[in-house]
Amino acid sequence: MRKFRLGSSREPFLAAARSIAAAAAAAILLLAASAGDFAARAADQPKLDFAGSVTWYGQVPVMVAVDKGFFKDEGLDVNIQVILNSSDRIAALTAGSVAFSNLGRVAVIGEMARGNESFYYFANIDDSPGNEGCWARPGFANLAALKGKKIAANTSAEITLNGLLRAAGMSIADIQYVNLPPNEMAGALAKADVDAACVWQPILDNVMKAAPEGKLLGTDKDTDTYKKFGTMASPDIVIISRKLVDEHPDLAKKLAAAVLKGADFARQDPAAAASLVAHYFKKTPEEVLAGMKSFQFFGSEDWRAHIKLHTEQMQALADWLYETKKIDKRPDVKAWEKLSFLP
């Protein structure tokens, strides 16, 4: 803060009223200076909010970056806006309500197919192969036994189901596919409204409890996607406002640096990360650490090779979504990739 030194008058006969007026003027100057300094500091820390979930441990790297002050260290003011649905997160970014997000890439590819050019993608910071699987009621030993039967799935779990069907020499045409919200799967399986359900953790645990004598038919680790790319069916991808990158690449670079630093921290010291972010999940640090053990986090190490792999996986996924008529156009996903601002 700038300091103002009030000069003393050499006139011994200064009136009291004049002294008071001078003091008041000085106070006003000090207040104005303070306000100016505050405004300058605010300008030095642009507000670039993040849209994320508090139910998915894939958000841990960004939570760490917020709570450890990595964004503040870069001169950025970043808060987490809790938006649970991936499509709602990308809508918030498109509207300019947030600057970046970490979300499922099916939603991102869908927006690419619609020609949404409000964002770039630049990183994958989390993956969790093995967290998605298909559980069958008792009496079904494998997918072949479910031919003609009802199998429920939703979004990325449908991609896992298709991968498991291909591995078994089957296709979606060999079963009765039921598009069911994840929170309804356990009840449907318990009532035998469906014969199997494909979903992700921790909902998969609830599905297993609904049919305790059932069988795990496979996870996303048993699919050709995992064998080719080493990823889950539809991993998260980090997107950022295209306007921010194009007009303020220096700020985008600082933001990316903090995100990668958060991922590095989560990878190197998961126990400390779990303790730091447990309040977001309303769980104990021990519970969060247990949940994080099935996740992988990716930061600054070999980030170019890592994003190259995920660009290839995204294109393969986009091709599948187009071929199965989930999207109307086949996007060239690399047209949305932007890496020039990464540190």
C-alpha cells in the first residue's frame, strides 16, 4: 500500500478547523489509495472458476490446486463451482460462467459433433480403469448366457458393455439393451426387471449388493479399449475456455501449470491429498484415500506423450459414437486440442 506522509505546517497559528480539514482530506486520500491497491490486486488475480463434481475422485488434482494455493501462487483466483453433470459443466463453460472443467469426454465429443467451438482440451489428469463393470443376477455365468436378455447401462458404461460384448463375439443386437439411470439399476436388478447392469463405482457396489449371489461379467479392463489404450471406456478430459486461451495465453499457461502441479501432488502424496480434499466429499481422509487407490493421476511427467494417447482414444471413441448413431457428425477431435500454452 502506498504511504502518504503529511507535512507539518511551520505556521504556529494554524486554526483547529484547518487541521481537522487537512486530516480528513488525508484520510480520504489514504482510503482512495487503499481502494486503488485492492483493485490492482484483484486485477492481478483474475477470477477463473472451475466446474467440477464432489462425487468423483477424478477431481482431486484441481481440488488440491485450490486448497494448496497453487492457483494463488500463479496469481489466479479460482473457486470450485459444483456442477455434477458433465453436459451441464460444458454448458457453463460455453456460457462463460466458468473458465475450465474436468469432465467425461462423451459429453465433450457430443459438443464437438454439434460444432461447439467455445473450448479447447489440453490434459487428462485422472483415469480409473477397472471402476466400470457389468454385474449379472444369479444363474448367468457369462455374457453368452445373457443372449436375448435385458442388460441395463448408461453413458460410458454402455461403451464398456459394447467392449465386453465384442470380446465375447457378440454385439448390442444380441441383447435387449435398457438405457437406465444409474441410481435405478440396483432396484431394477433386485426386482429382476433387468438381468444384468453395467455401471461405475461406487454405484457398482450397490448393484452387487442388490444381487449378492450374482456374477461380475467383466470390467472395462476386459475390453479392447483398455488393451489398446490402457484407459477406461470414457476417461475425463480437461477443457478450457477458447476465448481465455486465445486472448490471454499467459493466464491459460498459469492455470495449466497449477492444474498439473495439483496432479503431481496427488500422485506423489495421496495421503496428504486425501486429507486436504476430504471436506469436499464430506468423508474422512481415510475413506477418500481408500477411494483414490483405484485412480491414477497424471501431471507434468511425460504430459505430451500422455495427451497424444488420449487424443487417439478420443478419436476412436468419436468414431464409435458416430458409427452407432449416437452423434450426427464425426468430429476431428484434434481440431479442439490446444497445447501451446502448457508450461
